[in-house]
Amino acid sequence: MLPTMMFVIDTAGLVLRLFLLLPIYRIKVNFLDFVRYAKMMNITRQLRPSLAKALMPTAMRAMSADSKLVELTMNEKTGIATVTMNRPPVNSLNLELLQGLLKAFEGLEDDRKCRGMILTSSSPTVFSAGLDIMEMYKPKPDRVKEFWTTLQDVWLALYGSSFPTVAAINGHSPAGGCLLSLCCEYRIMCPNYSIGLNETKLGIVAPKWFMSSMLGAIPYREAELALTSGRMFSTDEALKIGLIDEVASDKADAIAKSEKFLSQFAKIHPIARKLTKLNLRHSALEWMQENKELDLNIFISFVGQPIVQKSLEKYLEGLKAKQAK
Ligand SMILES: CC/C=C\CC/C=C/CC(=O)SCCNC(=O)CCNC(=O)[C@H](O)C(C)(C)COP(=O)(O)OP(=O)(O)OC[C@H]1O[C@@H](n2cnc3c(N)ncnc32)[C@H](O)[C@@H]1OP(=O)(O)O
């Protein structure tokens, strides 16, 4: 009874706050729009933390980023969190790294002090080498399912985060690495690295949501050319087509520029900002929420095909041969 009453009070408070706020920001929105937005945003995030936790599935309750593969620091003064991928040598995204990232993003979503997040890498030369090819090469059925589902959840949590996000890309960022940065609202990259969705070069196809993430950053024509050819862009080329927003001289500069980008939101009402972001991203997020299983089945059947396994094997051999030189 008490949780129900608190839910009603909290929800009513949220509706009231939003409607009081709307004239200030001159946003025209009707009640049905609000209900749609609230549903999309997972309204429980707006409630008192204790009640929100009680309403959440048990798996989300214990969220706090303490994985060694992911370092999470919070600047208590600014409310800006830094999430650092830490899986040497190249931050290839295996199941455990993805789980660490998910834990960090979900923890920040529950943290009312969080005013923004910077995603970066502890490697001196690689942001992330993308999905760990070993997770897809001769995969174990249960693990590969969990791997893909976790990747979907990471994408949902990052692309649909209510806090503002920046990728401080301090190294190469192919495929899944590029995807992570594309989920962020702003990308700052250090010089002389490469970035892009190069899946076709591996003989695989980037899923629809990888492509829609890229289309959120660069024009359709550029994306079509880049995706079909699997093109990797240098930092300067990426800046030219809008794949990244700024160039930084080094990691420290990238972090400083990221903080500057995030600090502008101190003057913007958080609910107005959040609703705007999530409305812009709504159709891609909704597609994923409704098609997770279909997407998983496509991936599983695709990755199980001998021709795909052969391509991955050849690509891995190429990587090893490069190292041997
Ligand atoms: C329907 C949908 C179906 C499928 C969709 C699947 C989508 C997949 C998206 C992906 O993300 S696939 C992964 C694509 N990634 C890449 O193509 C990157 C490959 N790596 C590189 O280009 C380079 O490693 C680098 C530029 C990132 C870094 O270069 P460098 O610093 O010179 O390191 P090395 O190349 O020597 O690599 C060190 C070490 O790490 C291994 N490795 C690199 N990348 C991966 C990876 N993605 N997965 C697993 N392992 C990787 C590499 O083989 C070396 O291993 P050693 O054992 O030889 O030390």
C-alpha cells in the first residue's frame, strides 16, 4: 500500500514539475506525449531512489561499478563521471568488459548527482578495438547469447542515457569501439588515430542499430559510403565529415574539452534536455526494445554460418600476422 501511494505521489509530482517547467522552455507537449516520453524514459528513474530501487528488477539493484575492467570515478563537485575502459591490450569488448560497462552506465542512471559522463580508455593508443572477435569465433551457444544481449543492453543504456555523454577517444576506435563513441552525444578525438565501422572488411554486416547510430552523426550519403566500404577515417577525416566533433592534442586535453562540453548543461534544465535527447533518439531506442530477440536470433544465425566463421578466422590470422612482422 505504502509503495503504491508513494508511486502515485512521486508520479504526480513529476507531472506537475514538468508542466510547470514547460512554459519556461516553450515546449509544446500534450499529456499523451508526456505519458509516451515518461514510458520511454522509464519513469521509475524519476522516483525517489529507494522506491525506484524497490520497483526495479533485483539484477539492477546492486549496481555499482567496481569491475576492474571498468574504472568509474565521479567528480563530486561537478557531478561529472569518468568511465574508463581498462582491458589491455586493446579494450576488445568481451562479455565481462560489456558487463562492467553496463553496470557503470546503469549505476550512473540511478545516481542523482550525475550531471554527465565521459567515456575513455586506459590504453595509450586504443580507445576500443571493438567486439572481441574471440567471442564470435567458434562461439559457445550460451555465452554468445549472453554476449550479444549484453551488447544490446549496453547500447540501450548508453544511447538512451538520461545524462549527457561524451567520448574522449584517446586511440583507435574501430567497429564496436566506434559504436560506443557514436552512442555518446559528443566525440573528441586525439590526433593520428582511426575510427569507423569497418565490419564489411571482416566479412560481416553491421546490425541496423550500428548503422542508425552512425546516421545520427553523419549524413546518409557519407554513412552509406563508409559502411559499405568499411572505411576507417583518420582523426582529421572524421572531423571533416562530422564523425567526431573536436580534436584534442592528447588525453588530458580531450578530458578537459569533454568537461567543458558537459559544463554547458549546467545552464539547461535537466528534464528539458533529457526529454529532447530521448525524443530525438526515440525511434532507434524503441526499435531495439521491441526487437531484441529478433536481433539476437539474426546475430546467432549469422555468426554460426561457416562462411562468417571463415572470414573471422582469416581476419584473426591477419591481426596475428601483423603482430609477428
Ligand atoms: C548480424 C550481425 C552480425 C555481426 C555483427 C558483429 C559486429 C561486430 C563489430 C565489431 O566490433 S568486430 C571487431 C572489429 N575490430 C577490428 O577490426 C579491430 C581489429 N584490431 C585492430 O585493428 C588493431 O588491433 C588496433 C588498431 C585496434 C590496435 O592495433 P595495435 O595496437 O597494433 O594492436 P594489435 O593489432 O597488435 O593487437 C594486439 C592484440 O589484440 C588482438 N586484437 C586486436 N583487436 C581485437 C579484437 N577486436 N578482438 C580480439 N582480439 C583483438 C590482436 O590479435 C593482438 O593479439 P595477440 O594475441 O597477437 O597479442
